[in-house]
Amino acid sequence: MASAQRPPLNICLLLAIPAEAQDRPNRQTMFYGAKQSIKRCIDVVFWKLRIYHFYSHAWERKINTNKGDIAIRQNISRQLTDEFSDMTVKFNEIGWLDLDERTAIDIGRRHHLLIIAGSGYLRFDDHDALPPRLKRDAENLAWVACPKIAYGIGINKSLGKGSHDSQGQSSDLPEETEHFLRAIFQQLDAISVRDEMTRALVAKRTNIPVSLTGDPVLFADRTPNRPRPNGSARLKIGLNIALHEGQVMAELAGTLSICMTFLERLQKEQGAEIHYIQHCDIERVIPRLLSYRGLRVTAHDADGAALLDIYRSLDLHLCQMLHSSIMSCSVGTPVINIPYDVKNRSFFELMGLTEFLIAPQDLTAEKLWAVAQLALQSGPALSHRILSRVDQLRGSSDGFLGRVREVVETASCGASR
């Protein structure tokens, strides 16, 4: 007699960007669109004069285009599907802002597991206050009757703001922040985090072990033993610039000017190819801006395996976006990062690569040149060092996925009694 087929495993992912919200058009009225067109023209005039003025909203064609958040969703889904390969796994996705009491009750009724799926789930403002969504989560998670797990979560916070240091010491968090953090963490059945700073913060506010697994995107490469190219006649340099509001935008002109001076020298003295790797739709303006400076740039707007292959082809990558760094490391490509958030420093500390992190206040073209030459001269040895660390973290991630299976099986046994 044939054994009964196992029922599907229903998992709900709580995400920064669910699939249905990805790449939505930025709809505008005709009047507003005309105003934005004028602003774009003004920007271009300034750029040709080498004045890096930027009306960021005028260039936004689509929203929810961050390839880091999208890759987190894709890779967590794949890793869970691989872990439960003996079962049919069905995913339902909800956005960070969509968890209310009614939705929480429905999740508990229809799912075997709720996953808080990576990204900078823990966001702090300049005064260490939490956004309203986290305060709501502290209350609404209580209505979710199935097991609840945080997978690869991290802290997002502008550099130099508030009470967090690089080890996550935050004993002077506001009382309200403490209350809501404890309320969230103490409801969870298993927790993994993407860096040591987040681990230190979470571990103080829960009674269960906190696994340090790295970001899920660090294991995006499905061919981790695939060798990197031996090199070509021309040096290939990657570039990615963060275009965010606030502090990053305020520093954009200075950062861009220094990076362009550095890249000009690379092209003049070493004949380097410059490859701009886009991580958000708005970044499509950067190659255009670089061309006005006389730089020869190849622009890339790829996804998935094709995006990783671009990173793999580089000799060195210079970036700001966190997941641009992560994808570069995932394939063993040396990377230099100019941080704008505590998460950048935390990742480079995790990887043991802090000598390739240049703080904005220390950024000069000469400093960039020196750090770049160090990375290029290290060559295959640095690539091996990066991939060895990825393999270590992959083992930790695999162990945590085993813990997720234990949680699901324990809950299933309890429900069947």
C-alpha cells in the first residue's frame, strides 16, 4: 500500500519587498511629470558643469527596485525550499507594513511557519526610536499562532547617530525602544542575524540562542566552487553608488567627485574598464553623469545569476550599497566600500575585511588609490580569503536551517497529538 503523500508546508514571509510590490511604476500626474522633467534638465546642465546637483525624485520611474531586498526574498525562498526538499513548500508573502491583527490571525490559521525574512528589519532613527511598523509588530505577532522565526535580520542606522557602536552596545536605548524590542524577540522560536552587532543587541533581549549566519544573499552563488576568471589584458573595475535621501545625498557630490578622480587615474595609468552595476532603478543616471566627466563606462542592469557573473568578472569592486558588497564577496571578488550606515561596517567586520572600508570623512582619491592597489596586489590570495569566510558562514547558515526544520517538526508533532 502506497504511503500517504505529505501535505504541503505553508510558509509566510514577512518581507521588505514582496514580489507583487517589486518594480511598481511611479505614477505621476501630467503636471507633476512636467515639473520633474524640468528638474531633470536642470540636473543635466549642472552635471555638464561638473556641479553634482541632484533632484532624486525627478529620476524615479519605479519604486521598490532595490536588488538587495529582492535578492533576499529570492534566496531565503530558495534556501528554505532546499532545506525542505522532501516536501512541497508553498510561500505567501506580505510586506513589512501589512502585518495587522487580522492578517496575523490569518497567518496562524493558514501557515506552518512565519519567517521575518532578512534585510534591515531593525531600523533606528537618530534618537534610537523604532519606526511605527516595529511597534505594531510587537503587538500583532502575538496573534500569529504558528512558529515565528527571524532569518538573517540586521540593523539599519545612519553612521555616527545615536547609541550603537560597532559591537552593538546599546545599554542606553530609550525605555520605549527596549520594551518593543523585547516584546518582539521574546515571541520568536528561532533567530539568526547577519552580523555581530545585531547578534549582540538581540542576545541581550531574548532567552534563546542567536545564530550568526551572515546575510542570506552571501550564499546566492549556486556554483560556489566555480573558479574566478584568470584575468584579462585589461583591468576590470566595478562601481556602485548609493542614492538615498538624507545623509548619503548630502555627501553625494563629494563622494562622486573623489571616486571620479580615482577612476580617471585608473583609466589613464592602468587602462581600466569601468563597469557600473546598478542596484536601484534611480542609479541609471550615474553612468550618464560619469560620461560627462569623460569616463568610459559600461552600465549593467542585471538580475540573478547574470548579476553574479558580472561581479565574478571583476578584478576589484568599489561600492556603497551593502548588497553590492555582499554579492561581490559571494563570488570572491575583492571589494572596497564607502559606508553610509552601521550595517556596512558590520558586514566588513564580519568578513574580516575592514582594511577595505573607507569612512566618508577619510575618503580621498589618494586613499582610494592606496587601498585599491593593496587589493589588486593581493589578487588570488584575497579572493581565497573572502571565499573561505563565505564557506564558514555557509556552514552556520546550514546549521540554522536545520534548526528551522526542528521547529517545524516539533510544532507538527504537537499539533498531531
